[in-house]
Amino acid sequence: MANIKHRRELSDTTLAMLFIAPLIIFLFGIIIYPMATSLYSSFSIVKLSPYQINFAGLLNYANIFSDQYFYHSLLVSARFVAEVVAITTGLSLGIALFLNETLPFRGVIRAIILLPYALSEFTTAYSWRWFLSSDWGLLNGILYRLGLIKEYIWFVNYEHSVEWMAVAYSWHIVPLCAFFMLAGLQTIPEQLYMQAKIDGIGPVGRFTKITLPFIKYAVLITLVLSTFFAATTADIVILMTGGGPGISSTTLTYYIYEVVFKSFNLGYGAAISWLLIAIVMVLATLYFTFLTRTGRAR
Amino acid sequence: MKKKLVLIVVAIALILWSVLPLYYILIAAFMWETDVVSRPPQIFPTNPTFSNILRVLGFPAPGITGEMLRPAGYPVVEGLTNSAIVASTVTLIAMAVSVPAGYVLGRYNIPRRNALLMLILGTRTLPPISIVIPYFIMYKTIGLLGTHLGLIIAHLSLIIPLITWILMGFFATLPRELEKQARIDGFTRMGAFVRIVLPVASSGIATCAIIAFLTSWNEFIMAWILTTGSKAQTLPTVLATMFTQNIGLSIFAVANFLATFPAILIAITLQRHITRLRIVDPLTQVI
């Protein structure tokens, strides 16, 4: 008898299918199925205890367009996203340029700068809420001690609650983007700068002609990330401002939260949430096309 | 010389920017309530105490005048336990699903691969507030509201696509010859994966496990909606409830400290490994 060990051998396809099957089951079971029910809810009137769902066609979607609070929250979201994107891009570029210099205590400085990103959105929101408090906030305390103010200031007021929220949120995500840009900066060969200096190109010229082209991709990534993070976050609003004072910082995500989980207007809330998803998807497609083009052009 | 001075000033400004907002809520955990609300606030605690921490953890402790105070009586320890249960279960399941899937997506050419990738990417862009709506309605009708299982399932919907995507990129960067050599050495395809690929990939897999754990540990909105006030509520949920109840600031600061500290520790250890994963892809939306 031949001494051949018969082992059960899987073909490539069988192994691949075996390995991928759990993922597909999970994707359909815990994401696609729930989202499909959510889509159906958005076309229905949904009541809880006892559960009742009645198809209502386009009613919810039609109502959105006559809802002044929806327009308000859409504008607040747009303002919030624009501010986060602007602050994040500017600041992370600055931090990346700084970290790219030769520094003493480099490791320590890097770790401290990375710290806000290591914190949760949750801690970010509460830290800033405390920091800006008009009763016992540290920012007021410092300004007071320095003699710059006589009375404590109410920072997170009707006019500027969105701005402060944008600052707090940017604080949280800037380190991530700064490290993306730093990775881009570190690919620039030192000789290019030397050559430019010899050719008599000034610092501004060196920045636009050498630095920018090398970090264009990282800047784009920052734009994408900060847009998505800011457009989809609800945590920072719930925990830092509660949409207020009044409704001054009610973003679209917070408005959905209120409609669904405070007024229990489930079908309507689902409809607005699908509108948000549609906006995000359109942005995603735009960015994706843009990124792959730039990626190839690199 | 002038440049050096500028760099020092910038360094100090950046350190203040990173630390100041967090600073007060951290030291308030070790301060007496009257000191926390004093005006102007103390930059350094003049009269530090461990009483708040002891009382939050469920022990009686002396107050500022020396009399014994009862434990604070908030379910902080319960929240910590729940957070640990949920986050570790989520990590185990997510890794069991994502490691094999990430391996195949990163190294095999399977039919409809692109469609599957677009699906994973699409789910990554869903706002958490949108995913939690159907879960809330479903759980309300089938009684999964306020249970560990319910929150675990919801967290998996966020974490499996994220981890699969990162692992796919990671497996794709490993040398092509790994399996070829293993097959020549007489391993089956399964054997090559278990005995050769997994050990080589272990550091990347460990990093992804930490990312999965942290994401679940830090997650707020789903936990807040699906577990508030129940026996399964996680630490962030307990804290948010405490905050709405107008409790003492120093007590709240302690709870916040407990929620933040493990995460910071893990993140610092993680920092060293994260570059190795090369998660610089824009659409991964890391951590």
C-alpha cells in the first residue's frame, strides 16, 4: 500500500467562500436588513407600544420641505461642517509643518499633541463644556487672573455656540489630520529646498512650488475626513450644547435625535435621516472621484 | 536663533492648546467641591483629596471637615463592568469575522469583490444616528432594549466594516510569497493561513483588536439610546445621566476620569503600532 497521507484539501474558492461567508451574513443581518426597515419606516407612520406601522407613501418626505426647523438645522450643520473643515485644515497643516522641524523632546511633544485624538468624542465634549463654562470654566478663570476681563464671559451663547462646538470638535480630530500631512511632508527630498534656495526662490515660493504639491493628497484626505466626521457626529452636540442655547446649535444630526428619541416621531425622523444619508453619499461620491483622480495624478 | 525662539513659542502654544481644555476636568477629580467652583479657579489643587474617587468606587470616605460621607451611590462601577463586557465581546466577535474576511479580501481574487468593497465602504459612511433608529424600533418590539446583546449587535454594525477594511489593507501588504512557500513546505491552504500567515500578521491583528475595543468602549450615541437607565448601561451612559442630574462636579470629574484613563493608556501603547498598519487611507476613518 502506498504510504500517502490523504488530507482534506480545500480549493481556493471554497476557502475564500468559507472565510467571507460570516462577513456577508453579518453585513446583511445587522446593517442591510435594519437599514431596509429604516427605509420602509421613512415611508410610514410608525407607533410604538403597541408597535404599529402604516404605509404613508411620501408623506414624511413631503413634510420635510415645509419644516422650518429642518432648514434651520441644515444651515447649522453646513456652518458647523464648514468651520470644522476650515479650522482642521489650517491648524493641522500648521502643526505638521511644526512637527517636521527638528525639535528637542520630540517624542513628548508628539504624544501631547496626539492626546486630544486619543480621547473619545464624549470626553472632548465634556472637557470643553467645563473649559468654557461661564460659572467655573478655566478659560474664564485664566482671563480673569490675567486681568483681561472683569466679569466671567458667557462664551457658548446664541450667536457663537456653533463656533465653539466647531473649535471643540476640531480640537479632537486635528491631530489625526496633522499626522497625515506630516507623512506627506516627510516624503519631500531635502535637496529640492536646497536647489530652490540656490535658485533664489523665497520661502513663500518654496512653500507653494515644493511643499504644497507633495502634501496635496494629504490635504484632500483632511478635507474628506473632517467633512464626514463633522456631518455625521451627534455626540458632541448632545453632550456639549444640547442643541442650544435655544436651538442655536441644533445640527441636522441633533434634530434627528430630537425628532426620533424625544418626540418619538419615528417615521419622520427616519425620513430626515435618509436625507442626511443621501447628502453624505453624494459628498462621498464627489470626493471619491476627486481623490482617485488626484491619487492617479500623483 | 530667531527661528528657535519661534519654535519654542509655538511648542508652548500647542501644548497649552492640547492640554488646557482637558486639564481642569482631570484635576477636579482630586479637588473638594468648594474648590472646584471657586472663583477664580485654582490652577493647581491646593488641597488635594482622594475622597471623591473612593466614594465613586463605592466606599465611605471623609469629607472636607473630616466627617465620614456615604458612597456616592451612582452606578459607576456597574457602568465600568458593562463597558468592559460589551467592548470585549464585541472585539472577540468582530475579530472572528473580520480576520478571515480581511485576509480573503486582501489576498484573493473573489467574484464580485468590488461590489463587496463598495458595500463595506458604503456602510462606513452611514451616520451612527441613522443606524440606531431601526435598532431602537426593532429592540423596542422584540425586547432587546437595555440588554448587553442588543448593544453588542449594534456596536458590531459599526466595528465589523471598519476592522475588515483596515485588515484587508494590512493583509495586502504582506509579502506574496508567504503562502507559496508554505504550500511548497506541504501545508494545506487552511494550514498556511493558521500556521504561517496568522503569526506573521499577529501585531497588526492585535492593533486592530485594540481599535475595536476602544471604538466600542468610547461609543456614546448607540449606548445612550439603547441602554440608558437599564442594567446594561455602559460608563458613558452613566456619566451622561449623572450630568443631567446636577450632581457634584468633583464626583462627575471622577467618573469622567475613570472612563478616560484606560482609553488614554491603551491609545498611548497603540500609537507605536499604528504606523505599521499604514491606515492612511481616507475612507477607513480610523478609530
